[in-house]
Amino acid sequence: MTNDSKKTLGTFNRNSYITLFLYLIAVSLTIFFSLNQYDQIVSTSIKLVSYALYLGFMMWSLINLKNYLEATRDNDYSMDILVYAMVGIPLYIFAFFYIRGKLKNDLTDH
């Protein structure tokens, strides 16, 4: 593994942890605001900001994943990115562990 791919993997790991944290905050805020009576405009604004941050960091980590897979694989990697994107948007916690497991297997295979 080259220095660039190590750096890209480190960036992906950092961004995926931030994305997981933002996902948990967004889901928690959604549950919290649905259980309590707060001003609709305020609660919707806070939820929109939290989901926008989550989606932004998810896309950023998706770009890092794509760059890492391009640098380290010769074969087709589009399925990993598709799974990460499709499962990750509604259920990021599952995509987080799935992709990290796949990357760990790839590292032990090389």
C-alpha cells in the first residue's frame, strides 16, 4: 500500500466516524423532536441542518472510499460504493460496519 492510499484510507476512516456520529445525532434529534412538543419550524430546521451535515460527510467519505479503492484495486469496485451509498443513506450504521469489514478483509488479503 502506498503512502497516498494510506492517507486516503485514514481520511476515509476519520470521515466515516464523523458521519456515524452525525447520523446518530440526526436520528436522535428526529426521535427527540417527534416525542416532544416543540415549535415545528425550529425542530424542522434543526433536523434539516443535522441531516444536511450527515449527508455532506457521507458524500465526502464516499469520495474518499472511491479514491482508496481506485488506488488499491484492479478489479471492479462499483458494487462496494453502490452498497455504501444505497444502504448508507437510510441505515448508515449497517453500511459503516459492512464497509469497514470489507476494507479490513482487503487489507489482510494484500
